[in-house]
Amino acid sequence: MPKIKDIKHLTGDLAYMIIKGKGEAASEIHFSLQNRSPWFTGTFNTAWKVKAGSPVAPTIPRKDNNIDAQKTSRKAPSRTNPIVTSLTKAIYVGNKAEYAGFVINAMRSPYDGKMYEDLFAEKRKTTPKPNVPFWYYVYLQNNFLEKDINKGFQIAGFKPKRNYTMHKGTSA
């Protein structure tokens, strides 16, 4: 006969599962963004980080500022170990590359003042998945983020009867 736990442990057990699910979800999002993000010199693609407590600051310079330089070979993304925090402490997934805003087409390049979408207009070699200037927004707005969150919580032991998505008009 299986051992039955005392109900007095229920809140602690639920809190632990939620904390574990939060960490697994962040790890899954990190892995997915590494896989989808562009690589050229390898700086941006490998600069995705998971951090507890405060946002990831963009501090890493590009490895080679010559946009026409030979691109590096793509390495398989690596999974990070889930971060265990408290219920109230936030976990952030962000990119440490100093030009991260450029690669998600939200800011001009700090090197030549162009927008990321300009590279597509110039028919430059680009590498995000999907290979469009707004690849990051495709990830956010087409349930890929939600799928990664759901997968993380499933890894942690949650067995939802349905997957949840954000309502139209909300943002991540």
C-alpha cells in the first residue's frame, strides 16, 4: 500500500513544485531562444542567460565587429540547470550581448546605426529561426513561449489537462 503524506505538508509540497516548475520553465525558454536566435560570430546566440532576482544586463561586446566576417559554425544549444528560488523571487531570461536590442529589431545597431530588418532588405546572410527580422516576436506572439512554460512545468511534475495560452491583447 502506498505511503500517504500528511495534509499538513500540502502547501510546502505545492510551493516546491511551483518553484521547480518556474526554474524548469526558465531553462526551457533559455534553450528555445538559443535554438531560435541568430548566430554569426556566436556572441548573441551563446549570450542567453537565466538569472534570479534582476534582469540580465547587456554587457558583452560582439566578438567581431566586421559584419562581413566569416560566421562561426553553429553549436548545439545547451540546457541550463534550473534555478531554484523562492515563490516571490523573479527569474529572468535575457541576452547579455550589448547589441541584443538590435538583434530583436528593437534598436539600431551600435556599430553601423542600421536596424536588423535592414540586413534582410540588403539580402545579407541572416540566421534566425524563422529567418525573418521579427523572429523574437514570432516566438512571443505564436504560443512558443507558452509551450516552453507548459513544458517546464510538465518536467517538474505538473500534468495539466490543457495547455494555457495568453489572452489576445496581453503581452509577455
